[in-house]
Amino acid sequence: MPFNVDFKPRAIKDLSALSKDNARRILEKITALQDDLQGDVKRLTEYRPEYRLRVGDYRVLFELEDKTIVIYRIIHRREAYR
């Protein structure tokens, strides 16, 4: 069941601030996530957005809305849950 991916403006800004290697690796994981939510995905408790994808030291924070993955932030793990 393929999902569409929607990046919020803040997520695009986060992604552009990363090194090319990290950005490429994160985009590969997001592409794999589109197919069937595969990867290191975890539902977060008492936190918005509801899900996170772990890619090395970075976290992709996203929510599911029908058939769309809405990506809110791409941030280093030390700052992700503040």
C-alpha cells in the first residue's frame, strides 16, 4: 500500500541544513517508508507528531493522514523530543 509523502516547510529547511551524505541517507529511508512503513518506525506516546523514523543519529518526525505521510521535522536525536 504506497503512501504519498508531504514535507512541511520546516522539514525541508531541516533537510537542506544537513550534509549531502546524511540528506541522501534520510531520503532513501523515507522512500522505503513510502512502500509499507518499513524501517525503524516507532509510535510515540504523549508526543506530537505521532511517529518517528530513526536514521542513524537523526529522527524523522511524521504523522499519517489517510494515505499520506506528513513529515514535520528532520532533527538530530538530542533535540528531537524537547
